[in-house]
Amino acid sequence: MGFDAVNPAQEPLPEADAFFKAVRDNLIRAERVNHLYAYRERRTDIHTNPFGRLGTDGTSLFEVYPSVIRSLTYRRLIERNGTPVSARDRAAQDSEYRARVAEVQRDAGGNARRLLDEQDAAARQRGQRAVEDVANTLAFRIDRRDVYDGVPTIVVAFAPKPRASPVTRQGRIAERFAGTIWVAEAAAEVMRLEAKSIDDISIGFGIVARLSEGTTAIVTRRAVDADLWMPVELSLTGRGRAAFFLRRLTVDFRTEWFDYRRLPADVLAPFLDARVQRESGRRP
């Protein structure tokens, strides 16, 4: 995968306002329904210790079952460093999760349906608010045409607006980056984002570490369902210092998301739903 030679006989660039609106609408649509998709997540493990050392080594593989109630999103560890987690450990995770679900259901009493509807609406609003906040925090400029992975793309440069006032976590993160976006022109979908931080970045509210200016982030998105694109990979590389002890650190963090599948929209805990288990061929 990568960049291909561009045909020198290029068409005119698209009209900016209409193009950016189409891209934003697609991002909002994905964010409003991302809690309705289970997926697998493979990520680099990050370790810290009392002496201020922070490092990235080893990998963990999770099955992730989102829920509109954040505390009921289930991240089920199934593999560590390429070795499957034991059946006993998986059973212990499942038992703990069932107890958490039971507690939420007890608290909801006879209002579980209303709770589900309220939280579903809230999740959709959070997703839309995050995309809009990021879009309002950054200034975008259409730069050129390109071809990425055989797909004709529009390349967009971005940087923080001078007087931006982001109100979401995503907006505050975006405010510290500038970079380039490759957008699949026909689909109006972000395919790839490359960005470098223009300021230090706090990890763990600055308690764990601060990554230095120049930290690089790369995000890749692909189609995972009919007319729906989701992130499939994130990498974060940089240098900085661990908090308190001021020790130098290097971070090379990577996350992959794959095996997306649609979940029922009418359950608080999809992992425990019989329809989900029949589709996956196992019982919780």
C-alpha cells in the first residue's frame, strides 16, 4: 500500500466548501454509529514504573464490544504477544463483565429501555460534536490531487486556527497538530492522515509523560461496511520525558482495528446478546 504516480493531466480541484462539507458529513455519520460495531483491536502495550520509565513493547489483542453506556463497553483480552489468553482468564473476564452489566440493570430498574434510548442519543450527539469541534478548530486548504493505494485522492493541508477554542477532548488534541489528509475523491472519505505536533502533548493529563513537539501521528481509514468507513490503523511516534523524574523516553505506539461487524441497536450489552453470539459462533 502507498502512493502511486499521478497522471499529469489533472482535472480542476473540487470546490472547497462543498467538498469539505461532504467529508465532514461522512465523518459525522461514522462517529454517530461507531458504537454499533464490534471489532478486534491489536495494540502496542505501554508500560510505566515508579522510576519514571515509559516504554512500548509487546502487543495485546482485544475483542471490543461497544455499548452506548461507556462502562458497559467490553474490551475482552484474547491474546498477549501472540499467545492466546487461557480459557480460565477469559472466563474470569466474562464473569466480571456480567456482574457489571447486572449492576447497571439493577440501577435502571424498569427503565432499561428508556436508558438505552437516552444513551444511544447521547452517544450519537457526542460523536457529531467531536467531529464538528475538530473541524472548527482546524483550518483546511485543498492542496493537490494524488493517487493513494490506486485510489484518486484530494490532498488537504491542515493546521490549527490561531484563535481556536476547542471544547472536546478530540478538539484539544487536534489543536496541537498540523499535517496532511488524503481524501478518496469519489467517496469523500478520509483515507489517510499524517500529522506532526506543533506543541508538547500530555499523556495521562501530564502525570505520566509529555511528548515533545514533532511527535508524528498517522491514521488510516478504510470501508468496513456498505458506504461506511472506519479507522483501521493508528501509529504514534515521538520522544519526550516521563513526568516527575524527567527521564527521556521514546514512544512507538501502534493500534490496528479490524473484523468490524454490525451489532444489534437495541441492547445495552451486545457481548451477552444471543444474536451476537450466534453470529460469532461462541457463547459468553
